[in-house]
Amino acid sequence: MRTPLVIGNWKMHGTLVEARALAAGLRDGLKRPRGVQVVVCPPFTSLAAVSEILTGGPIQLGAQTCHHEAAGAHTGEISIPMLAEVGCRWTLVGHSERRKEMGESDQLINLKLRALLAQGLTPVLCVGETAEERRQGLTFTTVEGQLRAGLAGVGTDEIAKTVLAYEPVWAIGTGVNASPTQAAEVQGYLRGLLSELASKETAQTVRILYGGSVKAENAEVLLAEPEVDGALVGGASLNAQSFIGIVRKAARIGTAAKE
Ligand code: PEP
């Protein structure tokens, strides 16, 4: 049984005041979520403030990216020890916006993922094809390349501590989500690859989230797919009520699966 996981990616949104209000809304609205794990990833400038608000509660803190070195002359970067110090236990790696806008390569993503595992944070490795790649029938080739490169040199025990997110680029921020069948097809493929890279048993324990225009309205059908172990949510995580709506749907599915 894989506990559903819902992660909010706030991207580059929100002042400190807005981040505090959103975090307080989530804290008050999700006092004891059952059958689901919840993480939010605010911008760096809000991490410490959000951490203070969420400390002691069930919602955990994550970052949107990190540098793979612990310290050094890397202007503008944030290290994993810095993230851990403010309470982050999770970090996204390989989000398509960073691959595209910041030119992050599979090799750099692998360095970050391995550094996170070495320092005890959970990496959430994002993979996904563009619309053009899907049109050309390259969906599986693309996600397989990203997965193999992202997990290069990572042992079975460490793969077991990793979370994957299937995020088709054409579905991110567009309002067009993958259908449950499309998500399940790719996620099942990724799980098959995990069996090969780690072991069949480990592959069954790794959570694979779906991300791309998830809203309270479509969360239920997506999360009902056995291959979809939760959601990575961008736009809809910026409003406390809509994010809570998604978490409640995941909780219902998670609790039902346990009974
Ligand atoms: C994301 O940023 O990972 C994402 C899935 O965004 P959205 O939910 O807005 O499509």
C-alpha cells in the first residue's frame, strides 16, 4: 500500500505576507489529514516563515530546487544544508520549467538527486514529454531517458526513498490534464523501469505522482487510478480551499484503500 502524497508547488508566486496567509489557511484547514501525506514547496524567500507556521503540524515543507554542493562560490544558489536548516525534508528536481528555462541537464538533475539522498532529504524527480514528443510517439523514450539519467548510480535502497512525478509538459499550467488512462499508461511504464533499475519489490513501494493541471474537479478520477499515487499541483495549490479539496480527495482514496 502506497500512501497518497499531494505536493503543492507554489513556483515563483506570493509575497511573504501572501505565503504566510496561504500556509495558515492550509494549517487550519488540514489539521489531521488521514490516509494522505501533504507537502508544500514555497519560494525560497518564504521557506522560513512558512516553516514556522507549519511546524508541529502534519504538512511538511519542501523546496523547488537546490544546488548539489553543500557550500561554495555559486551566486544565487541555495544548498541542501540551508534547506534542511529551515525545515525542508523534500525537494523537487528536474521540474520541466527548470529543464527548459534554466537549461538543467539530466546530468545536473542526477547530481542534485544524489546529493539530496546523501543528505537525507526526499527528492521528487519530475519527468515528462512535450506535446511534440507525444505527437511523434516519443513519450516513453523521453520519460525513460529522463528516469534512467536521473537515477544513474543510485542504488536500490536509495531508489526506494525517491518519489517520481510524471508531468507531461503539455499539461503543466495549460488547464489540459492528461486523462487517467494516459497517466496510468506512462506511470505503469515508469514502474516497470523501476523494477529493472531497483527490484520488483522496490518498484511497488515507490510513489509515482501525476502533475499537470490537477484541480479539485479532476483529482478524483486521476487519483482513482491505481498507478497514480498522488498529485504534484501547481496553480491549484495557490488557493487554500482548492488545494485542500485535492488533499481531501486523495485522503478519501487513501483511507478507502486501507480499509
Ligand atoms: C507543476 O508546476 O508541477 C504543475 C503541475 O503545475 P499546474 O498544476 O499548474 O499544471
